[in-house]
Amino acid sequence: MKLLIYSHYFTPSVGGVETIVTLLARKLSDTGKPPGADAAEKLEVTVATQTSASNFDDRTLPFPVVRTPSFFHLWRLIRSADVVHIAGPSLAPMLLAKLARKPYAVEHHGYQAICPNGVLIHQPERAICPGYFQAKRYGACIRCQQQEMSLPRAVAKLLEMFPRHSLSRAANSNIFITRHSLDRHRLPQGQVIYYGIEPAQNTESQREQPSPGTRDSRPEPACFAYVGRLVPEKGLNTLLRAAMLLKDENLRFQVLLIGDGPERADLESQIAANNLQDILRVTGFLRGSALTDQMSQVDAVVMPSVWEETAGLAAIEQMMRGRLVIASDIGGLGEVVGDAGLKFLAGKARPLADQMKKVIQNTEEVAALEKLAHDRAQSLFHADRMVAEHIAAYRQIL
């Protein structure tokens, strides 16, 4: 089977889609037998992307990468493939696959097929969008987009949605990363394939993580961390308000904001204005040993999103490490955490503070959830399971 994977964003760009696509392509290119493949089945994987290599050496990858292909080069790649896997509903590869009469699967990592801004947040009120495009309320879509761009650009953005949505409906398979995302899109030929990660990547972190119920051996005070981009939809203002509530109760704890983004300056201003420097700190992006060292001090990861995340790869990664996740009960994030973490109503500081207090006080519930999180991740979010289910999907659409 000759498989072409198209991902607009790819290594060395950093993000959830890039991480999953790289892992999937690596596993499918396994020189042995990929999980779920027949003994006689040979998979030939090629990745096409609009991301330039920069200083990254593509020869370190076990599959060929075609970067920034021209329209006609992409056409030739699609014509030579048996199956086309498109990570996100990109117009060009969907159109070319349709014209070439090649079976194609679209994997939806966001909401680009049903929302012009791709995140289902309506501007200017920053409320969860009820689905204006799907309801054909196009004026609401234009008004939303006009908060960030001119009227002509907003109209152009809306017009792009019609072929994107139509070509997604025509796909041989629409793959969703949570049940929530499938239900939100309401596209035909839909199936759910959860994200998967390699437990082996977490061996070092698991070794540093104390066993459930042994918080007495961890450094005091209790330490919480947010890991990711500092953007409004991640709900970091809710985390700041929860920290202020806990500080007012004279509880001892620390919060690390590990990441960077457009909200960093505003967050640092709020920290200073509310005199939170002693408990809350923005570290910027950390990688490698710096991230490992910092996370070894963390008791729980907080994910206070106020938008309907399609999944929550960061939650999966922390659960695989056996670390407690405190998350907004919203969208695919709430589905991923399930009953193996502490959840709270999105955007509500008091319920978040109450859940954080359980960690500070080291309740029995917290100790039990650490093991439950690891067991859930091993059961649902293993890389081999993800790869086997993708191979089954490719076979089905052939």
C-alpha cells in the first residue's frame, strides 16, 4: 500500500498535529511489521508538507518527506498513491485527491471544516460558537471574523468554507480524535481514532514521578503546572483567579506557566498587579532536560481551557506519566480525562480552586487518581493501538 500523508504543519514545527503525524508516519514505516499490518503487507509512506526543513535533517526520518511541493508536484504524489491521508481539511490535497479519484481520509484535529476560525469561538464575546456555519447563519460568521480582519478578507474566509466542507463530506473516511469532535462535525463516514503516544518516551519521567500516595516524599509546597501556548482560549485567567482564591486562604502552593504566546505580557502584568510573584511564575517554553527537571517537581497539571478542545494531547502525555490532570470538563478534553482526573466547570475559578485544594491537602482521592490516570492512558492512548486503527481505516476505504 502506497500511503501519502499530507500535513500542512510538520516537523520541525512544534505542535500536537506535528507530534502525532510524525509518530504515525514513523510507526507505519517500521522496518518490521507495523501494529495491525498483515505479515505480507508492505506500507510505503511519504509525507508532504508546506513546512520548510530549516535546520532539520530529513534523513533522520525513516520515510521520505516532500516539503513545499508545487501544485503539480502534489498532483503527481497523489496520483502515485493508493491512499491519501490528509491531516486537517486542507483544500488543495482534498481537491486533487477527488479529481484523481483516489480514496482519501481526512483527520480532523480542529474545527476547520465547520468553522472559519477553526476553534468554534465566536467573537467579540469569546463565547463557544453554537455552530453558525452549520446552521447557515453566515452573517454571524462574517461578524466574528471581522474582529480580526477586514470585511473583504472575512468574506473570502467564509467562501473558502464551502468547498472545504463539501470536500470533507465527500471523503472516504472522516477520522475524529474524540467522540465529541465527531458529534460536533456531523460529517458522513465518520469514525473515532484516539491519539496515541509511546510509553517508552516517558520512562525517564515515570521513574522520577513518585508512586501514588507518596506525596510526603515530594517537595513542598504543592506544585501545579500549565504546559502549552499562552493564548486566551486556554483559560489561564481562570487559573490566576483560582490561585488568588487559594492564596487568600493562606494555603502553600506554587503554579508554573510553562510556555509562551501572545498572552504572556498580559499574564505577567496581572501576576505583578495582584502580588502573585511568590506563587506564580511564567517560565517560557522549556524543552529536553530543562522541561524534565521542572516537571519532576510538579504534583498536578492544570488545563483550564475555555474552548472545546478536540482532544488534549498534553493531558494524554501527563496521564501516561501517571501524573494527575486537573482539567476543564469541556469538549474532547473532558472526554480524554474521563474519570481518571479532577474536572471542573470551564471558566469557573472557585471549582478549580476546590480541585487544586485536594492536591494541596493530599486527599485519598488524589492518590487513587494518579494510578487510574496511568491505567486509562495505557488502555486508550497507546501508539500501537492508534497505528493499528489507522491501518484498518486505510484498508476499509480501499
